[in-house]
Amino acid sequence: MAVVAAGGLGFVMSILFFMEGNISESIVSNPSNKLKKGSAFHMDMFVTGVINAILSIFCLPWVHGSLPHSPLHVRALADIEEHVENGHLTENIVYVRETRLTLLFSHILIGVSVLMIPDPLNKVPIPVFYGLFVYLAITSLGEFQMWERFVLIFTEQTLYPPFHYVRRVPQKIIHCFTLLQLLQLALLCLVSFGGSAYLKMFFPFVIILLMPIREKVLPTLISERHLVALDGEH
């Protein structure tokens, strides 16, 4: 019975890692990043699966795609051009240095950090790590369109930045779409940060539920033309 329960939990975790890996790659491979070497969705997923299968034998933690670290890594390697349009500062990625060396060095340092256990790592206060994660989250907000649209709720319409969807979608539709996304985010937070450990087990299923909501429910509320303008790749 314990083996079946462990297999069920492992299946749930694999779904979560599958989703996170694909989301990470989708964000990194966005055309706006102007990457030259292309993507390898299937190969990355295959390699991750093989590595995790080996790690499972030795009861070691799985590896998976990371958010927001992957998009931030691309941005750190990019040359960004800033220009002002109608009083609003916009940024465009001009070139990204596509190299494996930064990832190699960073993971070598992660491996070396094992030598810091227990001293001096146990002397670093836990709030310091929390602060680091909060900093990563806040600095990555500007990269996401949902945050841009959330700010628009409190912005006078005449002061809207010249985003592509502002020109193509009515204000009411933009705010409606944003509020629907905030409701879904609230549901994710409820499941993820709820006090019950059993409730947290349903987090991957809630993630999967978002797909039929986008494909079946939202088109009944917002026209497909506006949905493509709001959440399509640009």
C-alpha cells in the first residue's frame, strides 16, 4: 500500500515538474528574447526524466526547471536597449549571449556550497533566504504582462503605456481578463499556502485545471481575438 501511495505522489510531482519545465522553456524561448540557437523542449524533458529516474534510485531530490531563475538568467546575459515612447520607458532585448559557461560555473558553486554544511551555513538566518526569494520575485515582476495589466487597473487611461494589447483590446476587456487571472492566482495561493498538507497535494491538479479554463471557459467570456492579443506570443 505504501508503494502505491508513493507512486501516486511521485506521479503528482512529475506532473508539476513537467508543467514547470515547459513554462520555463516557453518564457525563455519567447521570440522577444531573440535567441538564435532555438529550443529543445523534448530533449530537455527526456534528459530531465532520465536524471530524475537515477536520482530516485538513490533517494535524492529531483531536478526541474526553475522560475523565476531561468528568465532572469536570460536577462542577465542580454544586451537591453531602452527607449522612451510617449513618456514611457520600454526595454527591448537586442542580443543574448547564449553560453553554457554561466550555468556550469553556477552549478559548480552550488556543489561547492555542500562544504558549507553545517558551518557556516547554519549561522545564516532563515529570514535572509526568505528575503532573497522575495527579492527575486519582486525584480522579476516587470517581466510579466499580468503585472503590467494589474498596474493598469490603477492607472488613468490616458497615461497607459503603448503596449500592443492596449491598442487592440478595449479597456474593460483588459481589466476583466486581469481579474479572472487574479482569481485563478488566488486559488493557487489558497492551495499552495493552505495549512493542510493534504490540500497542497492538489496543487499540480489545480495547475492542470487552468488549461481547460483557458481553452474552454475564457473563450465564452472574452472573444478569441482579444485573448490572442492578451496572452499570445509577441
